[in-house]
Amino acid sequence: GENVEQHPSTLSVQEGDSAVIKCTYSDSASNYFPWYKQELGKRPQLIIDIRSNVGEKKDQRIAVTLNKTAKHFSLHITETQPEDSAVYFCAHQSGTYKYIFGTGTRLKVLA
Amino acid sequence: DTGVSQDPRHKITKRGQNVTFRCDPISEHNRLYWYRQTLGQGPEFLTYFQNEAQLEKSRLLSDRFSAERPKGSFSTLEIQRTEQGDSAMYLCASSLLLPPQQRRSYEQYFGPGTRLTVT
């Protein structure tokens, strides 16, 4: 199948704490895994991505890890700030080059 | 603005009417995607084009939906005989697929969306 499961659906953390969001996919041909941040009423914005030949990628406070054997990947946000509050979507590019999105995680960073 | 643009941004229509949305991708992007997003859900794939060729269409997509990209640049999405269940945000995205011998780029950029309300 092409679906991707995303957990948790909601996540509340204290400012300064870390947040982790996990996704699981099933398409063995998937080779690209982006993460998007969507603020209320706005378009999804690409925040980080990883390709299947890499296990981890970091960009300042954001990191993504990929376990291709287990078919799961995770988003890690450290030192969370109130402006990190948004809905985060994982996605993967299937073997047919279309993108399949997760159901989203609503992250709330409490000041 | 050199990003993806969509028109109109909002559309209110009565059930049974036809609507057409337009997407202008980033100019050098050869791939264009259409998605539908309802409240609290992730973008749901509808269809995508590489240049002017429509390469895949969601199996869940009703035959009331049709999309075109006649010259490989802008695209239109038409919904015929709209139903209340069609109410959603329709998002367009574009990306650049380079030849295999060049460094692959997969980044996909979204437009602001067209919010459709069917009354």
C-alpha cells in the first residue's frame, strides 16, 4: 500500500522541550521523505526532507531520521518555541512519484 | 512573486454548478500536482502532470473531476456538477524533475490554495 501513518495526532510541549513526530510507510519503493509545516489558513511549507540513502539530516533545531528497514521516519524539533506551533505533515514519494501525506500532527508549544 | 500561484483564492458555488480553478507553477518546474485538503486532514493526492502529460490520477477521483495542462505550464482543475462533499481547499504544487544524470531534486512547493464552498 501507499498510505503513511502519522503519530501522535496532537502534541503539547513546554517551550524549550523537544517534540518528536513519527511516521510509518509501507511502499518499499519510496525514496524521498519530506516534512511540511502548515500554519492556520496557510499553505504547507517544506521544512526538511531526507532521501533514502541517508539515515539522518539536521537543520538547526530540526532533524529527521529514517529507518528504511523498519519503514519509519521521524521529525525531531529541539528547544521548541511558540512559533513552532502548527500542524506538521510527513509525506513520502511513492514508486510512481506521487506524494502521499500523513494525517498531520497538531503541535502546541506552551509558553 | 515567483512562487506557485492559484486563482481564485475563494469560490462559493451552488450545488450542481461547474467550477474551474487555475494553477501557475514555478516557471521552470515540469511537474505539477493537484491535492484536496479538508479540515484536519493532510493533502490528498488527486492527480499530477509531467509537462503536459497527466501521469496519474487518484482512483478515488470521481469522473466529475478533470484536469489539464495543455502547454506544460499552467494547469486547470474542473469540477462538474459540484456536490457539497466537494467543499475543501484545493492545493496545487510544483516540482522540478531533472534527468537521471543530474542531481535529483524532489522538493515540492505549494500554492496558496483555492477554498471551494458548495452550498
